[in-house]
Amino acid sequence: MNGKIMYTLLKKDIKSCLANKNILVSVLIPIFFCALYRYLFSGIGEGMQGFVLNISAIFAISIIPTSILPIMIAEEKEKYTLRSLMLAHVRGHEFLTSKILVCLGMTAVVSTAVFFIAGGDGQDYFAYLAAAMVSAAGLCFLGAMAGLLSKDQASAGTISAPLTLLTMLPPLFSGFNDVFERISAVVPTTSFQTIYTAVQSGQNILSGNSLTAIIVCAVWIAGGAVLFDVFYRRKGIDC
Amino acid sequence: MTNILKANQLTKTFGNVKALDHCDLEIRKGEIFGYLGPSGAGKTTTIKLLTGQLHSDAGEVTVLGKNPFSPEIRQQIGIMSDMSGLYEKMTVYENLDIFADIYGVKNKKKKIKETLEAVDLYDNRKKKVEKLSRGMKQRLVFARTILHNPRLLFLDEPTANLDPATADEIRELITKLNRNGTTVFLTTHNMEEADELCHRIALLNKGHIVECGSPEELKLKYSKKKVLITTGKGKKEISLDKNELIDELEKTEDLLMIHSEEPSLRDVFLSLTKEENA
Ligand SMILES: Nc1ncnc2c1ncn2[C@@H]1O[C@H](COP(=O)(O)OP(=O)(O)OP(=O)(O)O)[C@@H](O)[C@H]1O
Ligand SMILES: [Mg+2]
């Protein structure tokens, strides 16, 4: 990987995100919801605040890697700018790494905003952020594969909408019944919820459920990387 | 003259389509080499094989003395594909800035300014690309292709879908660049363009190179060797044979015009590609 090219791509991707209204709106939705819930539930009490933060963070962690990432990749395919980059011999993995880093950066910004709007405890912030990042990283390869599969932004939307729902809903419904609980236990967004709950109650996050949750994310990251690599070798990025 | 590119027995198959079948190519340093052929003949595929975008099934390619996949090559060649995209939401300047950084262009600001002036877009440098006309966009793509001073340029239909005036501008740019020493590999469907610009031409049909030579050589080779004589009585076509011609001229009293029936490059192209198709 070439450092100068990575820096150029990152700069470009950040700039294009800021210029893309669809992306800005999607990123602002969790923040907007958080502010709205905070306002609606302001009189209800302590428990609600945790609920608002949890739901907004999960929203951000799932929508950015599984919706925005594929759309960013597909946009460059649709407009043939990916082709132009490849003709200048930018490599596929440089292109994708930059996009993934930008998405992780966005996740960090949005989950931070949500944390402070919802009134999270400042003491827990770094543990919270780490949990959010690990969980989002677990979903990035899934999003990158969706991006590889889609030809244009419209098809990226079609593929990513169910992905976003499937990653967002399990932690929220895990309490419904056993089946939901078992499924949700292996989804990275639930991992975030589990780790953060452990942090809030002062438990050691490297033990019990929280450790399992961390392992789930690690498996998603490692498995995703391997699967993505196989997929990428077979399909290529732009042919 | 030395070769800047050499391809030996290049072959590429997609499924059961033989896109390229044992093609030999030699591009000489400093020339504009025209690569002509009907749609689907394999022109774009050839460019992909020559520039390391695609692996061939068989055959060898040497570009500037190296394998086309070697990383050093990218600094020395420029590729304008028939599907090159620009960042529409960014300005003209920003589009070049990104690629100058990717190529590691030295004296970046000065070089971008010079290149924008060369394609006559300097005054529009702050405009968003989405606000440009089609011709301006094509000139910007061209500017981006030559930004890093490539020694060898691959242009895949650079004037397709352009109005005549803009196409002329692009052709002028190509000629100017070539005069300054850049070697050009050009594909086009425009026969007049090929005739005007190219020093040598290869005709590709169904993955085979069916003819190669300078436009003049090709036209002479496929000349019907006929002369058209116009007299007061009408027109008459006779073969370009010295004795026959003298006989004919002696018989004629009211000679108005003598016209050699030289084929155009278009005629050569059509006859060769039709023959093959038949
Ligand atoms: N990626 C691909 N997969 C399958 N077939 C392909 C692929 N690329 C090209 N072909 C086939 O190879 C043949 C040559 O295509 P190519 O694009 O090289 O033609 P061309 O001479 O550039 O045509 P045009 O003038 O229309 O651009 C065609 O039959 C085309 O359908
Ligand atoms: Mg083509």
C-alpha cells in the first residue's frame, strides 16, 4: 500500500462525503433521532436515557458500514471514476481501505455526537467508543461486499437496505424470545450493546458475555476479511 | 526507429468469443499509431492487454522495455479509456489535483496550470465538473491523461460523440503532444481522423490484424488502379496502364478532366472488413 496514494484517496473520500447529500442525510438521521428522543423522553427518567443512547448508537453502527459504505463504492463504479483511478494504477485494496477508514471515521463522529446528546456518562466514553468501533468494523466487510456486488447506487440501495435492517434489528428485539436472542447474540451490533452494558455496570469487559461479544466481533472481522478476499479475487472490483 | 511497444502472438478469449487471435504489434517511438476496426473487433481488449489491465491467454507484451504489469510502467503511460469518469461534484482543478497526487507529479501547481492552459480550461478551473459541457469534460479527461508527462499515450476513441469543433480541438492536442515527442496509440471509428493524424495504421477485424502500414501505403495497395476520364461525351473509366492510357488519350479530342480513382481509407476499411465477413 502506498502512503501518498492512501492520503490522497482519504482526502478525496472525505471531501466527496461532505458533498454528497444522500450520505449526509443518512449520517444525520441517528443524530436527529437521538435529539428527538431525548426531547420526547426528557421527563420520563434515567432508564430512558440509556435506551435512547443505545438505539441511536446501534442505528449509526449499522447504517454507516452496511448502507453508506456500499453506496460510496457503487457511486464510483456508476460514474466510472473507479475506472479512472484503476487506470492511474490505484489498487483495489487501496481504494477499499480508504472507503472503510472514512466510514469508521464517520461512525466515530456520529456515535460520539449521539453519546453526548443522549447525555452518556463521560467516564464511560472511551469504552463506549471502542465498543462502537469494534462492532462497526465487524460489519465493514459485509458492506464492502455489498458494494462489490452492485453496479450503481440504485442497486447498492436495494442490496444494503435489508442488510441494514438485519444488523440493526436483532439487538433491539433480542429480548422478545429465545430464537431472537440466539440469533442476535452473533450479530456485531448486539455485541456493542452487550459490551456497553457491561461497561456501564462496571463489570470487567474481558469476561462473561462481554468477552463473548468481543469474540463475535473478532470473528466477523476475520471471517469477513477472508470471505471478502475470496470474493474479490473471483469477481474483481470493476470488470 | 526503435520500438516503444512490442506484442507477440497476443491472444485473448472471453468464454467462446475470441476477442484477439495471435496478434503481432510494433509501435515505433514518436509515431501516432492508428488502431482501426469495426465494433467488437477487439480494440479495447488490445489496449487492456497492452496496459496491464487484463492478462492475455497467450503471447507476450513489452512496453517501454518492461512487462505491462510492472509498477514502473504506470508513470510512463497515460490511458484515456472510452469510459473515463470525472468527479462531477468537484472542481476542474480538484480533479487534476487528485490525480497529480496519485502520480506524484513534481511542481504540482505549475504543472496543473500548464496542463489546464494547454486544454484551454484554465479560466474554468474553479467550476464544478457537472457544470461543464461535454467537450470541456472530454478535454479535462485528456488533461488528466497527460498530467504526468507520459511517454506513451493510449487513447481509446478520444473523439467519439463530440461535435466537429471539439473533436478538432482534441485532434490538435494530440498532434501537438506528438510533435513534442509523445508516442500515441489511437483507436477511432473516424477514417478521416486516422488518415489525417496517423503515421501508421493497423486494421483489426474479428481479432485478427488484417493490414498494417501508412495510410498512403494502404490506399495505394488497395487502389483499383483506374483512371476516370471526363470528355465532352461523358465519363469513362480505364485501367491505370501506360499504353492503354496513351491510346485512350490519343483517341479523345475534347478532354475535360482526368481523375485518379484513389480509394479513401474508408474504402480500404470497408473492403477489408467486408471480405473477412463474407
Ligand atoms: N469483459 C468481457 N467479457 C466478455 N466478453 C468481452 C469482454 N470484453 C470484451 N468482450 C468481447 O470481446 C470482443 C472485443 O471487444 P472490444 O471491446 O475489444 O471491441 P472494440 O473493438 O473495442 O469495439 P468498439 O469499437 O465497439 O469499442 C467483443 O466480442 C466483446 O463482446
Ligand atoms: Mg472499444
